[in-house]
Amino acid sequence: MIPALTTEGQRLGANSVAWSTGRLMQILGAATAGGLIGLVVTGAAFALSAATFLLSTAFLARLVIPSQAG
């Protein structure tokens, strides 16, 4: 989506933000998962993880792709 939503001049910055945000979420997600597993049983932690994947899928299904994206 980044190439469809940005100009050539904006692309490097947009890719940098996207990559950095992805790494930050991996770090925070791992820490959150470790804390959650420590506080509740493992099964509940995995159920919550599955629920977040379903929520992400619902958001992606509603994503509107701009016509210029081809």
C-alpha cells in the first residue's frame, strides 16, 4: 500500500516509519505476551492472541484500496 499512497519523495520516509513501527510492535508484543502468560494460564494468553488476529482480519477486510493502486 505504501507505493500507492505516497509519492516517490515520500516513500523512503514512509518505509522507514513502517519498518520501525513493526519492530517496536514486536518488542512490545513479546513483553506483553510474557507478562500475560505470567499472570494468567497459557491457554487464556493464546486465546487472547487468537482474538487479536481475528480483530486484525476484520479490520483488513474493511480496508478500502485506492483506485490508483491498480
